Amino acid sequence: MKTIQLLLSRPWLYLVIILIGIGFKWYAIDYKMMWYDEIATVLQIQGADNFFDVDSTQLNTIVPISHYKGILQYSNKPQITFASEMQAQIHNMNLNPLHYMLLSVWYRIFGESLVWYRLFSVFVFLLSLPFKYGIAKELFRLQTAGLIAVALFSVSPFIHYFAQELRYYMLWAFLLIALHYFLLKSVLYNKNQWWIGYGICAVLSLYASTLSGFIIFEHALIVFMLFKHARIRFFVVILFVIVLYAPWFLYVYSNKQEVYQSLSWHKFEGLPLWAPLLGFVLGLVRTFSFYLQYTLFWDDVLSAINTAMIVETIFNIIILIFIIVSAKRLIQYESPKTAWFVLLILIPGLVFFWGLDIVRNAITTHWWRYYIFNTIPVILLVTYGIYSYMHKSKGIAFLFIIGLSSISIYSMYAISQEKYWYLGGNWQQEFVDNAQTLTQATKPLVISDFIRLQNPWEGPMHTMEVLVNCNSENIDVLRLSANKENIKSMIPLHTYTDIFVMYASDELLQNLQNQFGNSLKIIERKQGPPLWKIELE
């Protein structure tokens, strides 16, 4: 017991966990495929919603695959300046403009390879650590609490995933952590520098995600319920924030139909009322446990339960119970202001988005990336749960810091082993398989009109998803119009070892069938639409 007490009271245990978490951010960072949303993020730097917006596409012309990979490379295009990028971004409606602006600066300094783009999120993750430490230390008045919070945050698989992804979520999480920190310092000490910091972070967080408005609403509840002396200054700062964000808010509002349309894919028919509740419960435990590819759809889970899933579910239930116990202990033993500060940055968000899913008949709660803001207070809750046991039940405290860290570290490792892993399901394996098929061929030609499952919008992006992830430069691509005549005469057949037809519309496939006859063979795939191949004579 003395050994456990010594380990819990000294910083070395937590520093080791923190260093493991930081180290994992570099581990296999380039292994996972550059997926749809990451490609879209790079295109958004040019204010484009689809790669057709920034490329002539070389229709009916055979081009090397480097042409399509080069679409995402801006540094070798003299016509693309920083000013032109800013202008394009300003005129392209999106909910996260700050991320694209910062990426424009980042790639000019460090480079535009996939690794360097993803390292921007790692950099932001590192910036968040001192703020996470500061919140926990200030709330619970103990250095050890700060170290526990940073340790759990560093190895959280939920945070880890987004810290290795070329998306805005890690930037948003960092700004929210800083925002919570500056609010806490402001209401406790009421000094101008803290209020100025809060105002700046509030504006930046809104430009990082429009959903930050709800976090600021939670802060308003905290100030007006718990810190009456800070009401006037908070109100003044919020006026300043509103003025600075109003231009973009009005722009978003004027394009609200586009926003609604972009979110329509969240909706499902016949959604049961318990589904959103299940979603946010799973989201809570996913903060620490994510070592299996749980699908987002419960009917798939129920039809494929295995031993590993049962074991993980047991761990998840234990974690959920500890989160609830931690909340109970926080209310029992901490000061009301501290307890309510933590609970008010957690509960309103859960209730709001759960209710929103019910009203919209949507399943946003199962797409946990939108709930990264809840990871912050969940870690604070569990930090208090561990810290509160240190004096009376050191064994429990030690068990949970080691247990949660071990599950989280294993989850990070499991994530790093997946080629295309996104919070559940294996439908994405199609893109991995297609890229590998092209890469393994000696000298292939890809024929396509960039239409996947008759979808002219997602088809081009999914085609790019395969092309940019091919680990071979010895591939040519022929993008055809669906009714192109005399296709055979365009192709030097003896140049290629394989001719694949991928992501073709029904019209193009019928055209190819008419021109190539029985030489066009279907290759059945387990995932996604079939791949076709033209047998060479």
C-alpha cells in the first residue's frame, strides 16, 4: 500500500502516461488512408467543395495518376497565392473557416504532404495540454489533479483519433479547453487579462465551429447561476464576441438551406427513441475505450456479437459506472460551484443534442466526432473520481488510473493498425481494396467517369479517395464521358498489363459493354460496388 501511495503522490506515473500518449501521436500517423473528409478539407483551402471545382479533369484523355494527386498540391501552382486562398475561403460557405485559414499558413511553412497536414492536429493537441492541466488544477486545487487530467487526455483514444486526422475537430477541442480555462480564471479572479483571453478564445472557437455557440450558452448558465459578480463583464465580453462573429453568422444564416441539406444525411427512417440515448452513452465511454470497430448501426451489432465484443462491453459498462460514480462523488464532496461548473459544461450539451436527434429523426449522437466537446468535462469528472479516492481508497484510485490508461493505450494501438478506420463498420474497406488492387498491378489503366452508385456528387470524391492513396506512380487514368465512341482506339492496349473499370455510371458501363463485349468482366467485391476489368487479348 505504501508503494501505491508513493506512486500516486509523485508525478512520475502520470508523466510516463503522458509521454506514451504524446509518443503515439506520431506512431503510424501516415498509415491510415487519406479519406473523403480529409480530401475535402484540403480542397476547402481553395474554397472548393469538389475537386472538379479546381481542376479541368482532362476529360477523355489518358493522364498519369500524378495528375490527380497533384490536384491537392498547391505549392507548385504560382497562380495560387495566400490572398487568393483567403478570398476563395471567404466566398465559400462553411461552418469551420478558421481551420482552413490556419492550414493555408501551415502548409506554406511545413509542407503539404499528408503527414505534415495531420501534424497540424498533433501540434494543436500539444497546445491543449497546459490548458487541460490548468483547468483541473484550478478546479480541484491540486497539482496531482492536473497531471491526472492531462494523462487521461493524452491517451484518450477519442482524442487520439482526431489528433491524427486532417480535420477541424482537434483545433475545436483545443479552443474549447482554452475557453473553459479562461472562463474559470475570469470568474475566480475577475481580472481584465482573463476576460480578454476569454473573448479572444470565444471568437476563435466560433470560427472553428458554429457549435461553439452552445458552449458559450453553457458558460452563460454558469456565470448567471454561480458567479453573480461576473455577470456584467461577461455580458460586455459576449457583446464583443457577437460583433466580431456577426458577419460570418449572417453569411451562414443566408445560406441556411445549404447547411440543412449538408446535414440531411444524418436522418434515418423509423428511428427508435432510445437510439440517441444509446449514442451519447457510447460516446461517454469512447473517451477511454475504443479498441474494436463497433459499427454505428445496432442491427449489425446484434447480428454479429462475438466474444471480443462482449469483453469490451463489460469494460465499457465498468467505465460508464465509474463516470456516474465520479459525478455522484463530485456533487457530494466538492463545493457546489466546482461541481456545477463541470456538470454545466457536460449535461446541457447531452440533453440538447439528444433532443435535437429526436426532433430531427436523426442519429448525430452516434457520429461521436460531433461530441468531442463532451470529452473535456468527462475527463474532468473521471479525474475527480480518481483523485477523490486517493486518501481513503488508494487501491481503487490506482486501479482506475492504470486500468483506464491501459485500455486507452491499447485502443490507440488498435486504431493505428487500421488502414481505414472511422468509428465503426467495415464498409470503408472498399477504398482500401481498390487502392491496393491498382497499386499491386504492374502497369494498370483505370477507366472511370467518376460516378459511384449513380451519385455524381460523391462519386468524384470517392474516386479521388482511391487514386490519391495508391502507392504507385505507374498508373494511368482515363476519365471518360459516358457516351464516348471508339474508346478502344484511344487506348494503346499493349502498354498496359491491366485495364480496370472503376466507379462507372450505368451509362458508361453499357457503352463499354457494347464496345468491348465479353472482354468486359466483372470482379465481385465484398464491400462496395463491383470492379470491372477488360481482358486483354
